[in-house]
Amino acid sequence: MKRFIFAACLVTLLSGLQAQAVFTKLKDPDQIKTFTAVSEGLICGCGCHLVLSTCPHVDCPWGIPARRFIENRIREGMNRDQILKGMVSGFGEGARNDAIVQSLIENGRDDLANKFVTGFGPEVLARNTGFSTILVVTLFGIMAVALLAYWLRKRSRMTAASVPAKTVALDSLLERTRDLDK
């Protein structure tokens, strides 16, 4: 049990040392850092309710255009805070000139294209970091395993303690049956 707890804590601590979680076409290391920071600061709008950088959908209808749009803002020189603010309150009418927004409009996704112009609102911002989520899940798992182990030990003790009592009761019943047969 101690080894399991140690391993779970180690995984939790090392989870912050992960490789880049989401694909980007950016090459400059500073731009990639900005892209990662923005991706970790947003909730994916596809309905998975995960941080944008960890959305598991290969063809995510929200995440992929959002990531490409974010890359374009980084190429324009915007920093993390400016992009996050723009995602909340919108990038204005100039966003309609972006190739990603134009592609969304051409494909009938005016709803998503308009959100880049007007903003997605504060609900697009991630409320906690990946580390705290992993920590909570890990601690919950440890508690669940500990409770299960406690319950199994208690159950096995109760079963072991009840075997002699059942044997005595069975012997008593057999004796009464024999007495009746006589």
C-alpha cells in the first residue's frame, strides 16, 4: 500500500514535467511557450470540458480552429494575456480577416466565427491548472483504494469470526435432528 501511495504521489509531481501536450505549427520556442500557456488557460468549447491543451478529440470542431486562430494571434505578436482577453471579450471586426475565421464562415460555422469577433465570455477561461486537477483525482483514487482495502479486511475478519459460530449452530441443529430421529 505504501508503494502505491508513493507511486501515485510521484506521478502527480512529475505530471508537470510533460512534453508539449498539443500540436502547433509554431517553431519559435518563445511562441510555443505562449501557445502552450494560452492553450492551458482556456476550456475547450466542444463539450469535453477539458483544458484546450488536453482536448482528446482528433477532429475537434472547436479546438482545432481555436488553436490555429491562437497561432495566428501569436504570429501577430500578441502575448498570453492579450489573447486570453480577446478570447473572453472578442478580437473585434478585424478578426473577420483571419484565414481561420473566413474558413469557418465558408463552412457554415458563422456561430463560431462570430465568437472570435465578439468573444466567448468568461466561461472560456480555465479555472484551475492541470496539476490541481491531477492532484485531486490522485488523492480521490488513493482514498478510494484505502477505503476498499479497509472494507475488504473488515469483511474478511467478520467472515472468519462468523465461521465458528455457524459451525456451532450447525452442530446443535444436527444434534436436535438426531434426538428427533430416536
